[in-house]
Amino acid sequence: MFLPTIPTPEEILDKGFSRAKKAANKLRTSKIPRQQKSKKIEEARIKTACQVIEESFKSILIKTPKVEELPLFYQDYIDVVVGVDQLKKSLGALNWAVGIISKLENQYVFQVRRSKPENASNVRKEAYGRISSVVNRIRDELNFLDFAKAKLRNMPTVDFDAITVVIAGFPNVGKSTILRQITTAEPKVADYPFTTTGIQIGHLERKWQKYQIIDTPGLLDRPVEDMNNIELNAMVALEHLAQGILFIFDASETSGYPLENQFMLYESIKKIFNIPITCIFNKVDLVENINILKEYTNRVDEPLLVAASKGDGISQIIDKLEEFKYD
């Protein structure tokens, strides 16, 4: 969870003023001299209200990680989903409110101490009005942070100690089948912006090295020229994470995509990702014209020919993963 719970202005003010009222009630039963009690009560209400509201904002700021200290993948992810600049602006507004309310606390506590006992409640009422104005002034920022919390709730949990490999290719070429075959468990599905079903993450370990395999349905399965700028940014975010790509071809063309179109997608992905790409020709058991297949396997380096649904060639893919290394 990236952001903590974000209260509304009404909830923040209610919490601050309710605590202030309780603090005042304690003083009413104390043994403070009568002539001093009214001023002490109003001073306590101002101080308590300000401190409770300040702590509410500070808690949000402390619990929210600094975006610039996050891995680049998460920085780009957040930027794609909600916008890093707007997030920083909203958090900055909370920090501004903390500073202003702290000043109001000092200002009005001083005024109460200098006021006549019968005027102390009026000073406190004025302080409450100023405090309320400050909190309401950042209503839009609080609303945005609540929106951001909801949007980032299912942010993918990635293992940065694992070598990460991204799967690409048109729909129905066998990406999910391969992902399930090379990982030991059912892939976990996590939210990712601009994909149809969220990314699928599978894990395996080989020779004491952890591998993380990621499929992004709806993102890396269509021509790059059809993508908008935000989707391209999402691809860049993946590049920060990945050490390599498995590009899956449907060798049989039974998915409905001719090999020429699949090769064009491969070329476009290759231009964007500056990382190693392994080409896997799946469904070779369904190929009717081997000569057409050879035409395309000859156009790439060290292609793997597999029939994932039958488990044929899966060990070759796993062996190939060992060639992907950290930068």
C-alpha cells in the first residue's frame, strides 16, 4: 500500500476539535485558580486542536514513501497512473498546512495569554475559524491523495532481487501457457495501467537464482505506433525493471496473426526496449508449411521452437533464462 488512509477535511477538523474539547473538560475539573481557568481552558483547546491536526498531516507525510527514493519502475508506474508532479504538489500542500497551523497555534496561544478572561473564548473561536480555513483550503489536495490511494492500491509487488523477464507478443500466441509452464505456481495477477487484465507475474528459482517472469496483456501485444504516449511511458517503466524479453511468435498462425505482422511487432518492440530479446516460436506442432516458418526463424538470432501446450521445449526456455543477467 503506497499511501495511508486520507481523511476528509471534515474528519480532520472533527478529530482536532473533539480532542480539544476533551482536553478542556479535564481542565474544568482541575484545581487551577478560578480567575486563570478560563484562559487555561481556551489555551488548551487551541493547542490540542492544532497539534492533533498537525499530527494527522505529518502522519500522512511520514507514511508516504518519497517518490524519488523509489526504484525507477515504481516512479514511472506512479507517474503513469496518477502523475508524480501532482502527487508531490498535493503532499507539499499538506506540509504547507502543517507550517501555517503551527504558526496559528503560537499566535493565538499568545493572544489568549494576553487577553482578559472574558475575551479568551472569542480568541479561541477566531483561531478555530482560521484553522478551519487552512484545512478546507487544501480540500482538493486531500481529495487527490484519496484518489491516488485508490488507484495505487493494487500496485504490483515486484522482487528486485530476482532477474526479471518480460513476455511480449500478440494475443493468443501462447504467452500465458508458457508463463504457467516455466513457473512452478499459478502466476499472480496484479494491477498495471493500460493493460486489459493486469500484469501476470510468475516466479521460479534455478541454480540459486530467482527469476520473475511478467506478462502484460493489452500492452505488449499490439503495434507500437497504435499506442499513446502514456502507454509508451508504461513500456519504459517495464524497461527499468526487465533484464530481458521473451518474444512469443505463433508459428502456426492459428491465433489469426500472420507471421509477417508478428515480426513487425517484434521489430517495433525491439526498437523501444534496449535489452536482450529471445524469440520463441510456439505451436510448432501445428505448423503446416515449414518453409514459411524457416523464413522467419532465419531472420532472428538463436530462435527457440516449442510446443508449450505439450510441454515441448520448455526446458530450453528455462535454460535460456540463465543468459539474462543484471546490468
